Amino acid sequence: YYRPTGYERALAAASATPLVSAREERLKQKLRKNIMVSGKGGTGIFLNGRPLVVCPAIDKYEAKVRTEQGENKVRIDKRHLYLAREGMVHANPVLAQKIPKLDLNKRIHSEAERKTKLKSPLFFVSPTRLSVRNINRNEKTEESDKDGDFVTEYILKTEFRKAAELGMKKGVVGDKEGDPFLFPIGWPKNRSKFTKPKVLQCRLLREESKDLTGGKGKNSGRPKGYGFVEFSEHVYALAALRVLNNNPAYAHLAFGGKKAMKRPENTRSRLIVEFAVENAAKVREQKRKRDMIKRRQQLEANRAQVEYEDDQTKKHRKKRKK
């Protein structure tokens, strides 16, 4: 007695069943229905026993419309790489001749550093945070306090806020430019409302000091000559950049201080203002720490409120007993 195995029975059943005939029959029935619906006679077109369904092509006008619709779609760049080219004046040979050689070398070095960072997908261009280089490194002393030839975080914050306000009044930012998702709600229809820029943070970096006495230590030495300014909205940061970057009228904030304002414009050092390149991992870690500090402060505030209410309740009970 011989009983065939499972695969032998399957092969025998498959060989007895036609492989393509059932599928071809379904396609023929579908084709007949299409011919009956269209009202056209004929048996259709077959290739190697398979029916071909032929559809009319679109005309030239419709093809042009579809092409334009595809070109008008806004491509969203999550890393905002196009902002890295904002303020790149040294690429223009006409403007490069009017920039002091020392400033030109700093700009070229900054561009090379930014390109190296942006090769990694971890880095992105911040749409609201500005990197400021070539800042006056003079500190506030008794001598510099007389003529005001120094730059502090408060002074830099005030100057950037005023520059952003001036740029908004002059209309240095167009109605439709760049990524529309970076602009605030209501822009540009209600652009008259965006006239009061807000600076969230201004920081000047300092060198590390070896003297640890008197509360000195890290970031307590001489200013490095660069820092960061963060705005509440992208449109304010863009306006401030276009007003301050490579502007000889603000040379008193740059290297050389107020003495540079007495020189010809072509020889004055200027501020180098660019959108900051940041590390996404570090930004997330900083946000996590800020959220943790906020939660801790909130818990402490709630605990203090509960203790205050308990004290008030105890005092009220004592008064009632008396």
C-alpha cells in the first residue's frame, strides 16, 4: 500500500489545473464589460493571450497644469539648510572688496566650519537663534566706562531688538520668502501686528578663568568676541540679521569699538551675524533639563502653597479655641 506524501498530492493537483486560463477568463470578462460600457465594438487587443486595456492620454494643456502644480509645491526642509546662506556677503566679489581683510578671513573660516557641521544629519540651522561674531572684546572698566567703549549682554540685546524693530518698519523681510511654516500665524496679512520684537536670550561667551577665588571660574574670563541672540519669532531674527550683518553703521559694537567709527567705512570692522548651527541631540538634552527644572520649581511652589495653607488653618483653629 502506497500513500503519496503531501507535496506529491499538491503537485498532482497543480498539474491538473490550468495555470493561466482562469485569470485570462476573468480579464476577458472585464474587458467585455469595458467594451459594452464604452459602446465600442471589437474584441479588444491581446498580447500573448493577455488582453490590453488602452486608456486615452491627457492633452498638452492638462499636462502643463499638472507640471505647474508639482513645481508650486513647497518643499519643507526640516533642517532649514537654506538659512545657512543668509548673510553670506563674501561670496559676492563686489561686496568682498569692501570688507576688511581680517573680517573676510573670519567669514571664510566661519563658512567652512558651518559646512563641516552640516554634513552630519545631527546638525541643523536654527531659525530663531543668531550667531554673532567679531564683537568688541573690551570689558567694562573704569577707563572704558567713561567713553562707553564696551559691549555687555544687555547692550547687545537692546541693539538687536532695536535693529529687528527697524528692519520690520523698513520691510526688509518679504511677504513670501523661505519656508512659510517658519513665519508666525497671520503673516503677511497682519504684518502690522509684528512691530515689537522680543529677545528671549542673549549670551556672550567668555574664556575660562584659572582664578577660582571670588566666585570666578568657567565663563568668567575675558570675552571671546562672539555670542548668541535668540528671538521669539523667525521673522524678527531675519530682520535683525539683514540690518546688522556687515553694516558699518554698527561698527562700535564690533572689533575696534567706538574708535572704529572715526575710520572710513571700508576699513571698519563689522558684526558677522548668521543663523546659528546647532546640535539636535544637545538641544533636546537642554530642553529636557529645562523641563525638569520647571517641574521641580512647580513642585516646590505647590509644596510651599500647601504649607502656607496648613499654617493658616492651624492659626484659624487656635483663634477659634480661644
